[in-house]
Amino acid sequence: MPDNQGLGEQALNKAVEIALSSQLDKVEYLDVDVKTDPLKVVQGEVDSVSIEGKGLVMQKDLRAEELKMQTGSIAINPLSAAFGKIELTKPTQASTQVVLLENDINRAFNSEYIRSQLQSQKIHVNGQLTTIIPQHVDFHLPGNNKVELSASILLKETNETHQVAFSAVPKVSANGETVSLENVEYGDTQEISPELTKALIDATSEILNLSNFDLQGITLRVKQLEVETAKLILQAEAHVEQIPSA
């Protein structure tokens, strides 16, 4: 009996791992732990599902250092489970933690996706409408609940390069869907264009938007954001319509 129980859980674990991996551009480590027993599966119940991953590269070239997700008891279709598939008969919630490293956010900032986002808009700088070309963006997490951003921006029409630098406090929106930057402060550099600052703030929100981490059937809502030195920790609630399985 214990052997059968182990095999049942192992089959479900493997099915979820394969399905999750197929949704990611890259994964360094992924472990799925389905807790149940054959009797409960036949009755359409699983005690819990926990997912732990490291080095997950999601859409828009954003890498998560760590992702942990834990459900409570869930109701499943027992017939599907017999074929190694966890099919929920009603949605469930899962507590989730996502850890982002400063280096990975930097890489996303300098990715082709964000560069093209910034270059696709015309912005007023010194009263002139211009196309901005980011040369390099440096995102820094110094701790003390702030983020710092400095960027070297080329103005296409005049061929001038400007340095932009500011710090801000990241805040989670009321609906938990987005992270925005508030209390923007400029250091030694003066603001050359409110629109340019807004474009960089919007790019930050785009990168930190938790929908980047949504998987098929799973939607995340941020509950809490912790800014530590060189890393961001997002505590979230996942609404799970379906647990990915092969």
C-alpha cells in the first residue's frame, strides 16, 4: 500500500513538473510535491500541492530567483487523476512568494523588449518631441525600502546623451495587480523631463508586474512587497483555476 501511494503521488508530481517546465523559457530547479493518498484521490481530494522553483525565466526575459507556491486541500476530478492529471473541480487559493534579484531586474531593463517599449514612444524633452534610445539602464536595490534607477538616454533627433537618476518607493496597487513607483526623488541630477521619468517608471512597473509570473490557470495578486538589499520579495495570493499538468 505505501508503494502504491508513493507511485500515485510521484506520477502526479511528474505530470505537474513537466507541464510547468513547458511554460517556462528556462528553469534551473523545479520540485512539485503533491500530498495525498489513493483513497482521497478516488474521493476527489488532494491534501495539498507545493511548488518550488529556482532560476525560472518567464516571459519578457524576466528571471525569478525563487518561486514558492503552496495550496491547501483541493477538490479534483478523480477520473483525471487516474491518468496523471490534476483537474480542479473548483478554484482554489495558494500562498506564493517570488524573489527577484537586482541583477535579473537589470537584465530585463536592458532586454530587447523593454528597449523597444521605450523607443516606441515620442517624449517631450526640453520642450522638444523626441525619440529616446536607452543606452544603459542601471536598477539598484539599496535596501531601506527604496529602488534607485539611473539611465543613460540618447535623444535620437539631437544626438545628445542625458543622464537620468532618481530613487523611489515601490508600492503595490490596491488590486494587487501592479507595482508602481511613488515618492520620486532626484539626487544630484535635475529632472530633464517629467515624461522621460514617467516612461522609466512605467518600464519598472512593466517589469515588476506580477502578471509576468502568471502560469496557465494561475493568476497572482501581490499582497506585500519587501525591498531588501539586492533583492525584492513579493508575497502574493494565487487564484488557481487549474494546476498545469501534462
